[in-house]
Amino acid sequence: MNAVSYRTALRLRPAACATLLAIALSGCMIPAKLQHPVLRDDVPLAGLQAPTRAGWPDADWWRVYRDPQLDELIALAMKQSPDLAQAHARVQTAEQSVRVAAAQQGLTINGSAQLTRQRMSDHGLIPPSLLGFNWYNQADLAVQLEYDFDWWGKKRKSIEAALDQAHAAEAQHSAAALTLQNAVADTYFGWLADESRLTLARQSVAVQARLLQIAQLRVHQGVDLPDTVQQAQAQLAATQQAQVTLEGSVQLRKVVLAALANVSPSELPALTPHALPDVEGALPDDVRLDLIARRPDIAASRWQIEAALKQVDVARAEYFPDVSINAMAGLSSTNQGSPSIPGLMTGSKGDLGNLFTAGSRVFGITPAVHLPIFQGGRLKANYGASRAQLDASIAQYDVSVTNAARDVGTQAVTAQQIAARRVKQQTQINANQALLASARARQARGTQDARQSLAAEAQLLQQRDQAVSLRAQALSTDLALIKALGGGYRSDIDAAAAPNSSSTASTSNSAGAPDHERL
């Protein structure tokens, strides 16, 4: 070892000893490193009896209804929705936070240049009379380099936490998109149902108007009492009221569609009424195990846990000393100056012409150790706050899993109930169709007048109206079930999370299981 390296070792030895001493003294107060929390990897749906199907909803799940009008409306809403734009802005903000965290790691290089011209006081510590001048010039050119050794992973964990927050924002963006798509589809199908019911209501008004005419004719001829006309008028008014209500609902749903698409009602594409599509209303056979990876809100909660865990590591790293190294290289010159500014750089005795000479070179290197000896409880409070945030994130994850189970279970049971009601409703429709056919046959034979056939037709129209309402309810429940199943979302958190994290999704081997199996 040469003399220079030996002197350097003597200078660095106290710093190394101080670092080891600080670590030894603070070892008793440094919190233990946290392990990844054990999280539930399935949804509490055991015991739920529901029909099953082979697959999950696709990413573009609404195309299963084969309705070009719905496709156009959802495309318009996805393009112009302010809610989706707001969610996208949150994703961009999180991505910029990652860049900010990454920029704080690694080597920092700064340049500086300074030129000072100053007059010395005649009554200062060193009188100018002794120096022989009142003015002097100071010039400095330098490049500073700084590198912080992230031995404890504080900056690395900060970057990872920012990345996890960005993933959470992306999952929340997917949740916002799913909510928007579901709202558009539900409103659109509600509009179709109202249009179908409005057609039936207009037919019912025509039937009740015909019954009123017959009642007025019979009263006029003295066959029936005047109360018959009053009853027919009341029934006609009730039917007309239902028609007006449906007409208003049709217009209101168009306004809602326009608001979801962020356009005026006149800018909506032309919509043609048609029959409602059929629904499936079944659950995937692996829903209990795979739902956690399919729900964007659960995925966002998982990413929040990952980010909170990294922040705990950052707060723990604050207990350890920071080790950095600073280096500087540049030029510096202080010269006697004259009062004349134009002569500043002329090469005379009072100028700064020797700034760029070899003698003006300056160099410096400064290893530094920052020891957290006494912080007034700041480190402990910061660590406690990060632990509390982690606990809150875990609690939010549990709430999301519970809500997912509630949503799926509620919609699955509701779908079954509506399906059973639709079967009974169809039985009533078939019976009323038979009654109407019998009444019309008797009217054709002249054994009774038109009142019985008109009454049977009015009853059949009412049953068909209820059937449309039930079909709309079944479709709305199917949409809610698709949303509860995540709408085609698939989380990639297992691939990106820490290796010691618990699995969030599994693949079931029960494909092809019969309907009504235990989930």
C-alpha cells in the first residue's frame, strides 16, 4: 500500500467505524422485516347452488348479445366518457409518480458557474491599505457529482411502491370502464323493454277504447246501467296513464344514454326498437377460486397491499444510515480587480484571465454517512403510519372479497328466481291465449258479443307486458352478474407481485360439472 492509499484508509476508517457503531446502537430499535401477509385466495361461495357454464365473460362481453346498436353506443361512451377520462388521468398521474421515484435513484450531476465582483470595506477585518486594492474578482466553474448508495433498498422500494400504485390505478381504470359499459348496456336494454311495453300499452288503449264504445252503446240502449260506462272510462284512463308513463321513460333513458356517452340526446345514433335478447344467467364452474383474479376492484386492493408493504420497507430503511459520496471538479480564481468593469477580462493584473490556467484547478471528494441518532420519534411514527396503512389495505381487500361474494351470490340467486317466474308467466300467457281463442270462436259463432274476446285480449296484453318486464329484469340481472364476475378482466398480479405472496387465483379442474353443483 502506497502512502496516499494508506492515508485514505486512515481517513475512511473512522467513518466505517461510526457506521458500524450506529447500526449496533440502533439494532435494538429497528423493527423486524415484515413477511408478506397471508391473504384469502378464494371467495366465500361454498354452498351456493347455481347453474354453471364453461367459460368466463370475454373482454368485449356485450358482443354476446349480437346487437350492433349496443356496440356503437358502448364504443361512443368509451371514447368520450368524462368518468373514463378521469380514471385515465389517475393512471397517468401514477405513472408519472413512478418516473419521479426513479429519478431520485442513481447518480446526480450538476454544473455551476459564478462570477462575483466586490469592493472591500475600508474598515473591515483586513484593511485594503494592507492589501493594496479595494476591489477583487471571484470566478468559479464547477461540476458536482453525487451518488447515494441505496444499501438498504429505500429508494428501490419507493420505486416498487410507485409501480404498485400505478398497477392499482390501472385496475381502477378497468373497474371504471366496466361500470360504464354495464350502465350503457343496462340503460339501452331498459329502453328496448320500454319500447316493447309501449307497443303493448298502445294496443291495450285501443282495446279499452273499444270496450268503452260497447259500454256506451249498451247504456244508450238501456241494456246496462250507467256504472258500466264509468268503469270502462276508469280502465281506459288507467291504461292511458301507463302509456304516458312509458313514453316518458323512453325519453328519459335516451337522456341517460346521452349523458353516459357525453353527447346531447340529438347526437345519439339512430336507435331502432326490437325484441330483447335471451340471457344465460349461469356462473363459471371455477368462480369460487378464480373470481379474485377476475374482479378489478379486488386486483386494485391487492396492488394497494403490495404498495403499502413496500412503504413499510421504506419506513424501516429510514432507521439505517445513509451512505453517499460527493465529488467536485472545477476552476476557481480570486484576483485583484480594478474599478473599471471593461477591464475585467483583459489579461492585466486585476483581471480573471488566469481562471483557465492549470493552477486554478480544484478537486474534491467527500464520502458521507448520515446517522439517524435522534429524530424525536419521527422514525417510529412514520413506521407506525406505514403499518397502519398496510392494515387498512388488508382490511379493504377483505371487504372487496366479501362484496364480490355478495354480488355474485345475490345476482345468481336473483337470476334463478326470475327464471322460475318467467316459466310460470309463460304458463299464464299460454292459458290466456287459449281463452282468447275460445272467446273469438264463440263470437264468430254468434253465441256471445265482442266484450268477452276484448276482455280476454286485454288480459293477454297485460300478461305479455309482465313477461316483457320479467325478461328485462332477467337481462338486467345478467348484466349485473357479468359485472360481478369482472366483465372479462384478468389480473396479472401473481406474475408481478413478490415471490412470497400468496396465490390470488387458481384454475379449477371441475370443467363440465353438472348444473346446481356446490361451488
